[in-house]
Amino acid sequence: MKPNHFTIVLFSWLVAASLCGQTPPTNTNMDAFVSGLLGRMTLEEKIGQLNLLSTGFDVTGPVASKNVEANVRNGSIAGVFNLYTPARVRKLQELAMGHSRLRIPLLFGYDVIHGHKTIFPIPLALACTWNPELIEKSARVAANEASADGVNWTFSPMVDIARDPRWGRIAEGAGEDPYLGGLIAQAMVRGYQGDDLTRSNTLLACVKHFALYGAVEAGRDYNTADMSRLTMYQYYLWPYQAAVDAGVGSVMASFNEVEGVPATGNRWLLTGLLRKQWGFKGFVVSDYTAINEMTLHGMGSVEHDAELALKAGLDMDMVSEAYVKYLKKLAAEKAAPEAIIETACRRVLEAKYKLGLFADPFRGCGEERAEREILTPENRKFARDLAARSFVLLKNADQTLPLKRSGVIALIGPLAESRRDLLGSWSAAGDWKSATSILDAVKQAAGAEVSILRARGANLVDDPVLLETLNSSGADIVPDQRSRQEMIKEAVATAQKADVVVATLGESFAMSGEAASRSELGLPKGQEELLKAVVKTGKPVVLVLMNGRPLTLPWEEAHCSAILETWFGGIEGGHAVADVLFGEYNPSGRLTTSFPRNTGQIPLYYNHKTTGRPYLGDPHVKYVSRYLDVANSPLFPFGFGLSYTSFSYSKVRLSRRALAGDQTLVATVDVTNTGRRAGEETVQLYITQPVASVTRSVEDLRGFQKIFLQPGEERAVSFRITAEDLKFYNSELRYDWEPGDFVIRIGPDSSQLYSATLHWTKSQ
Ligand code: NOJ
């Protein structure tokens, strides 16, 4: 067999490695291997391992890296991101393996956020499945595809708790709850990394953005975040810690400041909390040009910031090139001790070792594998199922849904034909041309007895400046040149000919995600006008929403017959919408973020505190915590979602009313499918502790179970609760539980719960 270029390079590396005294590492102890390598590295080469550059397809920040190849040759680069495909990866890796002095393999990072080429629903939608097992599988599929395409490191999971839907990046995370967020974070880490990172179908995961990025003030991206340590520990830090506990290999520092110091240079955060308290052993990377940006935060020169960041525990510099510029000089001046540089370098080399890169720098990537394993029919089938599971049925008056397979359906709205939007933001290497639009999918699924009429009715957005901004982020919106009135007139005439109207409205994918904050969360004006005109025809209107965040929909909730939240459903999102509309799949998604009634209610989240003057529902009482012009409650609460069937709950039964120490409580409800279809219910468990040494949330999610019931079927659902489930952080930031009364609440969502009380003491 003729050796190919890859075999020659690998062979020459093996020879070179053994000449350098390195043996192929698979059976070698990591410490000895890395120490040996470090012993041969110059200071410049060590600093090179702290330098990450962006090259290739997508540049996701203000700066694009230059001279990447030259940097690879002279060993001043740890890896690159935004570059994939076996050919491109191999070319650059061959350069590192064949031409750099020590032949240290490169990392290839990429934002594989919700799938690689098989694009799954956006993360916020995935969370609405409340199914960590399937989310883990989606990360597994993503890892398999991305690694076949040469990627070995993903900047995921993003686990920032978000209570403010104005923030566009709420789309990238799991929502507002720490417990569910933690479970999902762990599932994703397991999915990406598997149990053996050296296997060539895994990816090194990177939990981000550490920390508190979801709490940026006023929901404006990159803005300041500030909160008490107690709130951090109680709510915001939980999912990051969960990812660390699951063995995540890397952590990305966030853009925002934490307690007045940018996370990038925050020693308390990156060393005190992450390493000392949580025992994190991997490496920390900055976000895009974040060291440079410390200057604009008001932290002094970039040189000074490089010193701060290194000393804080930031191992790798993403794109700023501040470390390669300044660390040598800082080391000579003793401002940045070489020992810290060496520790950071060791962490990066260890990650490469764990990935098996020293044994196989190419990790089995090649065209053939990519061809065989990427975007397979099986992966697409899974994506379709997952998308259907992520949709949340918000309203269904008079059983408008599922649609009948006869009669006339008017499919109205600008999103029905869009394939690009289905993929959502951060859709990695996904190709929207492989998606099927809602219009085409509905046509395919409808059957011979249905006729579909179509009118666009409105443009996605009308504001020309917004349109330009969205299109510069790749939204590809080609506006219809007709006037609003003309388009609406056509849509109304179309609706009048139909039995039911399906209005596909919402956001362009580019209206959520990074740098996509909004101050108003209603449907864009033109779409709202269209909906009002169509509702006026008196035809039943099914609103099919596509959006990356909770929207404010009070009018829509009052006037549409049905509302189906479909987020951005991914590459199979169009088919999944058709599956749900025609009842092939009975919706089971549940919200993981509260939907406000208006933006003035924000921040709005279910696990809030009670206050000293709670509003108890009597509008005539003045001095209480409420608004004069809107209710306190959300329009759609956390945990909410309907089904084509209905479920009833019995009262909560407790195994005992008095417990002590490490005893176990069993709380049970009987759930019955009272409708006419089989369906899945998510039974949710919340716990309240009314009195404690620090104020507690009105309730905290502490468990859930998904059950599938046939019509008429009843199932007893039991939760086993121990003192571990009662723990919280006290004023000393100690995680423990306190004896007292507890309320166990079980039900279909955070606002409809059946409760039972008990007393739990420390010892018998
Ligand atoms: C900036 C984003 O904040 C981060 O989430 C992403 O991973 C990096 N850019 C790399 O693209």
C-alpha cells in the first residue's frame, strides 16, 4: 500500500519524537510525558501554547487573526478555531507536525453549539424537552460529526442562567433554573467528552461563560453584571459547577465583570472559586479578544491586563495575542513569573494529551469518515424527533390543533418559507439548504384532502436599519417590495378562503444570539398588524412562533385559537412543525423560561423571593409589591406547556410528616391521562422552605419525571427526597440544610402545584 501524506507526516513525527526522547504517549504517564516535553520547550514555545487564533470560515468578533501559518511553523500557537473539514484541518496539523520544532499538535476549536451539520433545535429549545438523556445524545451526535470534520474542541455547553429575555443569548442556554440547567450542563459534557476523550469521536468541552454573563444589566449584551455572592452561589454558579463536577475539560471566562473586575482577569473567580473551591483541573480560555477589552473596562494597558489575566488563572488568550506580545517581557521583568506560564502551558498540553493528540494528531479524521458519519438519515431522524419534543403548546382553544387532514389551510407569515431561520443562531457548519421549510413540510404532510393557500402577509421586519443589521449577520432577508397594506390585503383575502389560518410569525434567527438584545419583545410591528387583520376575519388562527427568546404575547394569547412555540427547530424543524400540526407528535415541551406579559416585568423568574409585602391578589390593598398596570405573574410560567391530551393530578401523599437527619421522604402523586390521546407529561417537584436563616425562593425545582400515559391510564409518580435536596447556601456561603417546615409541591408547572407540608429535624 502506498503511504499517503498523512502516514508520512505521522511517521516523521514518530521518528522526530523518539529523537527528542518522546515516546508515543498512549501508554505513557501523562505527567511524565508533559514534564518531559516542557523540559524541552523554550519560554516562547510555552507562551505559544497559551495563544489561540481564529481563522477560516466564521470570524465571530471584531478582529481576525493574521499570519496563522507562520505562527504554526514557529510554534507560537496552541490551536485555531473556526476552521474545519478534514482537508483544511489536516493541512494545518501537518504543518504543525512536520514543521514546528517540537511538533506539538494543534487544537481545533469551533462553536458546535446545537449540532455540527445535523443542526438540532437551539439550546433553549432543547432544554424545553426536559430530557437530559436526549440532550446528551444530541451532544454525542454533534461530537461525532464535528470530530469527523477535524474539530477536537467545542465552545459548549453555554450554561449561563438568564432571567432577562431581552438578552439575545438566552437562546444559547437552558433558561432560568439552576437545577435543570445543572443537569443539562452535565448531560452535554458527557455527550461531548464521552468516558474516554482519546476516542476520536469525542470533543473537549468548554463550559461558558464563566461567570454570570446571563445577568448583564438591562439585558444588553456585553454589559455590566453585578449581584451579591449569595445570589451567585444560590442560583447562578450552580450549572458551571455542575459541568466542572462532570469533568469538563475547559472553561471560558465571560466578557462581563464580576464584582468590579472583568472575569478575564478575576483571580477570585478563576483561581479561588474555580480551582481551589471546585477543584477544576483543566484549562481556562478567554472569550474573543477579552484581554484586549480589559483596557476598555478600565483596567489599564493591554500589557498590564495580560499580567492580570495570567496571574488570575487565565491560561489561554483567545485572539487578543496579548500573551504572545507581552509575557516574555513580563517574565524578564519578573512581573509574570515563568512558573505561572509553565503551569498554564502544562494545562494546555494535558488537554492535548487527554484528547490523544500526541498519539494521533488527526484523530481519525478524513473525507471518507466525514462522508459516512455527517448528516446521516439517522441523525436527521433524531433531529426531527428532538425538534418536535422541544415545541411548547401554549394555547389550544377548542382543540384547534391538531389540524384536520381535510379542508383549506391558509399558511400566512414571513417565516413559512424561510429555511435559514430554522437553523437558529450559532448553527455551526449547518447548511440551511439541507432544511425543509415549514411551507414545504406542511404541503408534504397534508395529504390529498387538504389544500394549502399561501400569502406572505408581512415582512419579517420593516425598519431598514434593523434589516441591514440583521442581513449583515447573515439573515438573508429579501423584503417584499409591496406596501404593508397590499400584503395584508392579500393575506386577509387568503384567510377568508380557508377553514383555518396558520400564521408563522416571530423573529429572524439573527434577532437572538450574540449581540442581539432587544428592548421590546413583541412581534415586530408589521407582523403584529398582519395577525390582527387575519384574526379579524373570524377564522381560527393558529400562531406558529419562531423565536430565540420569550416574547410578550398578551394580545396573541387573548385572540389566537392556538399558539405553538417552535423556537428555531434546526435542520428538521420544518418537518417537526408539520408533525405536530397534524398530530403525528403530541406536543410535550415545557418552558424553561418565564414568558413576561410586558418588558416592564423583567427580570421575571419563578424562583423569586417573597418580600415583606407580598401581593396576595387584592387590588384594593395599596402598600404591597406589585404593578398598577400589569399583574405580577408571567403570561406563561416556567414549566408550562400543554398537550393534545389532558392530565389530572391527585393530592400529594407523603410517606411521613416528621423526619429526622438522613431519613428519606417519599412524595407521591397519581397522574391520570384524562384526554383521548396518548401523551407525555413532565411531573415537576418543587420544594419550599418558608423559614430559614436567609430568605429563600418561593419554590425551587428539585426533581421531575417524564411519564407517557395512554388515554385513561393512571400512574403513581414518586419522588425520593433526602436532606441533600433541602440544601442551600447560608450567609457564610456554606452549602447545608437547616431544620424546619418544608412544603413539597408537585404538579404540571411552577404555577399549578399540589402541596403537602412536613417537619424535618436534624437528629432523632
Ligand atoms: C464569542 C462568544 O461570546 C463565545 O461564546 C464564542 O465561543 C466565541 N466568541 C468564539 O466564537
